[in-house]
Amino acid sequence: MGSTNNGPVAAPEAQGSADQDDEPPQRGFFGRIFDALNPAEQMAVGEDPPVQGPVRPANGATHGIANLRRLRVDDVAIPKVEITAVPLSIGKDELVAVFREDGFSRVPVFKGTLDHPVGLVMLKDLALQYGFGGAPGRFSLRKMVRPILYAPPSMPVGVLLQKMQKDRVHMALVIDEYGGVDGLVTIEDLIETVIGEIEDEHDEVEGVLWKEDPQGVFLAAANTPLDEFEQALGLPLRNGEDDGDIDTLGGLVFLRTGRIPTRGEIIPHESGAKIEVVDADPRRIKRIRVRLPDAIARQIAAKAEPAAVLQG
């Protein structure tokens, strides 16, 4: 998976016991990763990594055991603008909405601004304490906040992975030289540098920038090429000279509003289509829903009906 926020963590659990494979307790999966390094290559905590950028092997692969000591945390962390986080003062309903909409299993918690983090909150804790008819009293996020790790951008990936295993914390914030938050990295991001991309049910299919669901309604990424999307819709979205310079669907929305629209905002199009901003943050648009005019949607439905009859 790419690091588009902090995606949902699917952390492997150490299932082996002390009498299996003669491994010490709690070694398991991560122990086998570090055992794969030759003794001469193993890096002590605090050792400076080789001075070089992200690894680009000759065969085109971008993962492998060598990345544990060659890559730094800032090579794999997602940038600050893409972090999904919640304030300590958030209410229960708003917190549930964040988990539901973004699909993450844990998110950072901050006080005031993201540069003042206090920890993280897990969906599991929220469900156990306030779901299933439990904890009918006053909601308090402070009681559910768990510790979060902090890492400098120059820390080697292997060192942070060892620290996550030791402290049993699967998320870290990258802190810059001034103490502010610069990015976020999860244990899944670190493991992917070794074994490659881990896809789960929350990951979008690579290369699929939009989908039609139901007929006449399209859900698309903001970076969808406008030329291709117009062909799929069968409807021109560009009008006027200014639109000629726009390459993406998100760019079209930005041009129409003259600003970054808010999540849930609906922008009417002169063709009769309705453009809804499904996901956005203060810096950029992420996902967009386009509803075709009723007449065009009926035409699409009419073309699809014979095929449905034949399949029945």
C-alpha cells in the first residue's frame, strides 16, 4: 500500500511459543526478519546508516532486507498534510465518524494543534468501552489515549522497527528539529520496505481511479485525468478557455470554487451534473462524487437493461 494517511494497520502477531523453533518468547515474526541479516550486517541501535537515498535495486524492486539499514524513517513516512488525527476535545460521535470515513484502526490525538500530540486512540478501545451497550456515561477520550512513539527523520528503518516491537506500539510520529510533527509512519509501512506492499480490504485497487456505483453516479480520485473521465462519463466537463488548462478532476473543482472546498460540499455544474466533495483536507481535495444529469443517467440505465435481461 502507499502511505495515502496512515492506512489501517494489519500488524502480524507473534504466535510462536518458546518451544517452537527454539525461539525466545516474543521473538516471532520480527525476530526472523532480523535473523535474516548476516551478523556482519546487523546494525546496532544508534549506528549511523550509510549516507544514501532510497534504495533502487537494478531489478526494479524497492524492497528487501537491506532496506532495514539503508532507508531512513523520512523515506517511508507519509507527510504531515496527509495525516488523519483528532483533537483531544473531540466528541464520541465525531470520533466514530472519523474511524468510519477513513477506515483506520488507530489515529493520533493532539491538543490544540498536531504539533502538540498526546498519544493515539484505537478503534478497538472505542468499540470495547462505548460500543455493545457499554459505558453509557460521559465520553472521555483522555481515558483511552495510548502512548505513541516519536522518531527523528534520520532514524534507520530497522531501528524504529525494533523499537516498535520492543514497546509494542505500532505507530510513530516523525518529529523535526524544532519539535514539530513532520510525518507519520506505521509498522505496516516499515514491514513493506522488506517484503513489499501489503494490500488489505481498505486499499484501493492500483490503477483504478474511479468507479461507477450505481449507474449514473461516479466516485473518483481527485487526481483522475479529466480527458479519460470525460470519456467514461460521455459528458464534457470543460467549458471555456480557463478549463483548457485543467488536467485533473480535482483541478476542475478547484477552478469552479476558487478555493479548497470543504468535505460534503456540492458544486453544481452547468451541464446539470452535481459534483460532491467526498473527502478533502485544508490543503487538497482527495475524492469526488459526480452525479450525472437524470436524463443521461436514464440513458445509461436503458443501455444496461438488455444485458441484465440476458444474464437473468
